[in-house]
Amino acid sequence: MTSDFAAVAAHPVPPDTGPPNPVPPDTGPQLNLPAITRWFRRHGRELPWRHPDAGAWAVLVSEVMLQQTPVARVLEPYSSWMQRWPTPDALAAEPAGAAVQAWGRLGYPRRALRLHAAAAAITERHAGVVPATLDELLALPGVGEYTARAVLAFAYRRRAAVVDTNVRRVLQRRLHGNDDGRPATAADRAELLALLPAQHERAATASAAIMEFGALVCTARQPDCGHCPLPAGCLWLATGRPTATTPRRTQAWAGTDRQVRGRLLAIVRDAADRGVGQVLLPELESAWGEPVQRERCLQSLLADGLLVRSGPAVRLPGH
Ligand code: SF4
């Protein structure tokens, strides 16, 4: 197993006391969710948002933070965030700039604004309780098909097809012998939904299990097929692990607008951390020497609402 895999702790999911799920015979491609779920009960990571008492707000916060961000980077900001804002109304009571400031260096900071907007909507429309229906969740700002189903499954223990890139990869490899690296689609959700156990609690655990299996064993770059707990029924392994049909993108960082935006925002955020309300525009010149790109990125931060213009200075929204 990988070092990640060796580091996982026992998972607090209680043992399933119901009748055993039948394990399908080894007759061709199969997902084998019962075996994946058994693996998960032994090896799934103990993460704070998976604690049975974590609640729906904790699940929503974690899912937004985990978008395009690995677990290891999320743990500390998640803990600070939940201590400061344990409920949606606690976050909604503060200006959006406080969320941007607390987001720190987690990246993709528009997620902080979306989470703040979702907290405000939950407070206004649902009396501070994260809704428990798909339609109501999808109506929240910044909550998409994946996040809505993740809240349903992981917080409310409902039968919902939660398909991220990890889950899609496992489905594609095992059932279709394919490894195209493409994002999840409605067709993937329909395929998984047909395979989930009928009972809600079991389906919710199976959803978490397949996601964890994709994150720790059947990984994108180094699937641990040699130690896979369920090699039988995997079409991708049976066909010699054909190379990916779509090359995986490695996101460039150095010199990109993302990097420049991050530097500009960091200057204003650091000033806010020191209790300084605003930053004069010339002070931003130290962030990036190239003026055209710097100005473009500053304008995009203003357009996104991550910064607010205040005469000859900029500040975080609401600060
Ligand atoms: S055998 Fe390899 S590709 Fe197939 S499920 Fe296991 S880790 Fe994934």
C-alpha cells in the first residue's frame, strides 16, 4: 500500500449489523461495493467532518474546502473555520471579507464568498438549518450537483449518487476498462445510483467508501493494483491497464493570473490580519512587477467581489 494508505486510522463507522450484502461472483467487470465498503470500515480515514456528530454545516464546509484541494491542506483551515463559525448564522452575521480573510492561502478564494453567501441563504430561508432536500440544496449559492448530493449522503445519510473524479475513476476503470480522466457527468451519477444499496444508511456508507477507495488505492497517477483489496472484476487491470485516453492536465501556477491574484489578495489579507483596514494601491506594486498583468488581476479581484475599491485604496468586502 502507499504511505497514505499506511497512515489511515480506524474509521468510526459502526459495524453493519444487518444481513450481509451478497458479494457478487467473479464473473466479469463488477464494482463490488460490498467489498469496497468492508475495506472502508477497516481503512477509511478518521476525518473530523466524518464524525457522526459533525452535522450538515460541517459537511458542507468541508466539501467546499475540499474542492480541488487535498485533505492535508484542508484540515487546519477547516478546524479554525468551524471553531469560529460553528453554524451558518454565525458566519452570516459577519461581513464576507471576514470569510475571505479566514480562507487564507487555501486557494480559489471565491469559494469563501460562495460559502458566505450559502450561509446567508441558509439563515434567511431555512432558519439556519442546512436543508435536507436536493432541490433546496441546489438552490443555495455555490452548491452544485456534487456538493448537494454529498451533503445528502454524508450528513443526512440518504441514498444519493455522490460522484467526484475519484468515484468516476473507479467506475470507469472497474466497469469499462477506461481511464480517461474526465470530470463526472450525469451519466456517471445514474450508473452509480443503479448500483447503490437500496437502504439509505448502507448507500450513504457505500458512497463514502468508493470515494475513499479512489482517493487512497485506485488513485489517478499510481493506482495500487498490486495491493488492491479487490482486483477481481476490474476490467482495467484485466486489459493490462491501458494508458489514459485523455492526458491529465497539470495546472501551471508560476506566472499565471492565479498566482498574481493570490499575491495581491495576500497583501490585503495580511493588512487585515494586522488590523489595517485598507491598502493603498501603490503598496500592491510589490506583489508583481509586471503592471499590465497586475492591473488585470486587480480588476478581476474587484469584479469577483473579493476586494472592494475605496478611493486610492482597496480593502476586503465589509472591512
Ligand atoms: S485493480 Fe487497480 S485499477 Fe482496478 S480497482 Fe484495484 S487499484 Fe483500481
